[in-house]
Amino acid sequence: MRFAGAAAPNMADWRLFVELEELGFDSAWVPDSQMIWSDPFAVLALVAANTSRIRVGTGVVTAPTRLAPVTAHAIASINQLAPGRTFMGIGSGHTSMRAMGFETMKGPAFRDYLRVVRALLHGEEVDYTYEGETRPIRFLHPDQGYIETDHPVEIYVGADGPIALKAAGAYGDGRISSLDATPDRMVGALAMARQGAEAVGRALPDEFPAIGLTPCCVLRPGETLASERVVDQVGATVVGMLHMWYELYMTYGSDAVVPEACRDEWERYLRLIDGWNLPKEKLHQRLHLGHATFLVPEERPLITPALIRASGALVGEPDEIVARLREQEAAGLRELVLLPSLADARDVFRDFAREIMPRY
């Protein structure tokens, strides 16, 4: 099992990711959302240049905001700074697109995007279509120090639905999702990825990594899911689940995705949104305020034990957390990525390094 940290990338505090190496983490994941945070590749360049052991990469870069060759070029440039320890998490753009009021990239387009990126990162020529015209493209100066493709960058695909899971198997080196998946769902997702690999004549290795992204809080004696410190450390990420539910509700006209245990929080959230009195064309600006960064005060009362449990957040006493991770590992989890509130990131990373990693 690899242990990793992620946090809202801030150019004023890029050293947070360097400190992960000092704490003994295996990987540093730098998220991407252009309306919310600093540019991930700018932060990654600083992190790569100031570390020597830790794996560095995007977690996750969003496909719709960059052309596929541009994304491949950006991570290949980071690979020049950290050859052999650079990876790329990539997704269809949930937050980055929805924070602008737009939908995510559709499945077929995302699949083709991955095809182009993977080929370029393996130093290959590939057919690329732009505005209806297709041309063969390749990196022209791979041996001149501008980029690094001799050590191919591993690609981890954000995938939950069937199309994305099959695309991950066809063109990825693993898949990333939130940690709310049950072991049975993890096994099913792996089977779907294998179907995608077989469709393109690819044989997946026995160990096709599943990566889990989660907020985390190591409980101290006497603490519960309702404790203030727990809400501080997990709230900014947990509330993102409400944001996602609302986006799905507005898109499909159904709230069936909301579990019964969280119906009270859901109804309160709907009333809160109604109270904003915002025009529909501006609602996205308020909806994603603080996403995975800080907890907006008026949303704090919504972070209940029921919502925390539904999110899959990794909260418990040390032995409880280790036991849960052992169960997830048996189902295929190979890397755990902690995503805490930004203000509490150092405390979360330190507690995990001291209390969980030595026990594992």
C-alpha cells in the first residue's frame, strides 16, 4: 500500500507537498481546478525540483480544460525534473467544469483523450483530431531536454461509471475514485477495467492499482464523528459530496443518489440554496465555494456523522483505520490519497504519518 497526500495547491505554500517527502509519504498528488486553486503544473515544477524520492503528479488534472497534447506535454515537462517518479491522475472535469457552470467531458471524448495522451507519453506517433480534422502528431524533440518520455508517466484515471472504467483499462495504469466504494464495488470496477483492456488487445497486469481519495482524521481519545476537530479536518472535502449530489439533481431531475441516512442533511442543503436567491446562471459560483479547501460557515452544520460516514471519509482510532485499510487492500486498493481541508493539512499528514503508517 502506498500512502499519499493531496491538498489545494497554493503557489504561496508549495512547500506543503515537499513536507510530505519528509514525513515519509510515497506520493504527492496536486489537484487541478482553474477557478479555485493555483495551476497544478506550476506547483508541481517547484515540488519536483525540491524533492528527490517522493512520486509527484496531478491528482487529478482535468481533461476538458486542456488539449490532449498540451496535457501530455505539461506532465512530460515535469517528468524531465523528476524522471521515473512522475505520474498523472486525470479526470473528466467534475469540479473544474462545474465551477464554471458547464458539464464534464463526455465518455467517448474522454476515452479518445486518454488514447492520445498515453501514446505521446510513450514516445509514439498518434492520430489526433482537432476541430474535425485528423493529423498524425508526435513530440519532435524528445531527446533535447525539453521533456522526458524515456520513463513513461503512469496514468491513473478518475473512473466510476462503465465507460470511464473501460477507458481506464484501455489506456490507464490504474483508476482513482473516492474511498466510499465497498470492496464488492472495487472488485466489480476492476472487472470492468479488464473488459476495456481486452477490447484494445491489452492485457492488464494482475496488480492494476485502485487508488482511493479521501478526507481523514485520526481520532483522539474521547472524540467522535461530531467533534469540532473532526469537522475541521474533513468538512471541506465531505461537503463536496453535497455539491455533487446537487449537480446530479439539477442535471437529471432526480435525487435518487442521496442515501436515506442523509435525507435530513440533503433537505437542509436545498433550503440553504433556496435562501441564496441567486440566478441560475450564477449559482455555480456559490455552489463550489471552498471546495476541498475550506468549509463555508453556513455549510458547517451540514457536516454530520451521517454525512461523514456516507462520504467514505477515513475517520477512526488508529487500529480502526488500519483494519479498514486492510479490508480495502484485500479488495484491490493499492494507494491511499489523503485530501484534508487546507488549513488542517499539515496536522492530518503528521497524524497519519505518526499514528497509522508505522502500524501498517
